[in-house]
Amino acid sequence: MTNRADTFGDIPCLLADDSAVKADFIANPSPLDLPEGMVNRPDVAAVSLLEYRPQLEKVIAPRADELQRHGLAFTLYRHGAFTVGRQLEETVDLMLRLEETARTALLQPQLTGGAVYPNRVFRPEWRGVAVQP
């Protein structure tokens, strides 16, 4: 969508059935080690700790080498987005770029009569990213 977003690579969408996780946790509570500053509603924390955290670990681990060079972005289905960077400034910049990219993605079809054009200049294989047919 934008050249500034090319470094993002894939932006995985993590998802969890919040209502089901909360209901299950309330019916079958288990102790949670809540980090300081995290919400003090255990059912809400269960969604983050039991559902999103394992997914995040699974998608970040293979991209650890990318995290050495630049931050990563993720979306949470029906919740929004978050970014992980090497420093706070990078993390904030990534979020701003992610929001800019999302805005561009929404506007592009309006400006082109409904067509969405891929980036014709950027090629993932130039970065060594495997391209699926």
C-alpha cells in the first residue's frame, strides 16, 4: 500500500473467541500470573495470557532475525493493532506507519474506482522473503 509499510512484511492477525475464553475461565478458573499493571479482571487477562500470548510467541519466534533489524506489527481481530519495536520511539513510529497504511488501504479503492493495486515497485523476493504462488 505504501513504501513506508514495506518493511512490515506480513502483518499477522491474531484471533481469539473472547466470549468463549472468558466463559470457560469463569467456569474453570485457573491461577494466572498477572504482570503488574495488567487489568485486574482475570477473565479479561485470560484472553491475553491464554490465547493471544501463545499465538504471539508462535509468530514472533520465526521472525526474531527481523526484529533485530526493525519492529513488527500485528492486528488483533475485532480489537485493533499493536507493534513491537526495539525502542519505544520505533514502536510508536511503527504504529503511526501502520495507521497510515490502513488509511491508505481504505482510500485507495475510493480513488481508483474500486480497484486495489499491489505495490508495483516492491518485490518481497528482493528482501529474501519467500513468495507463494
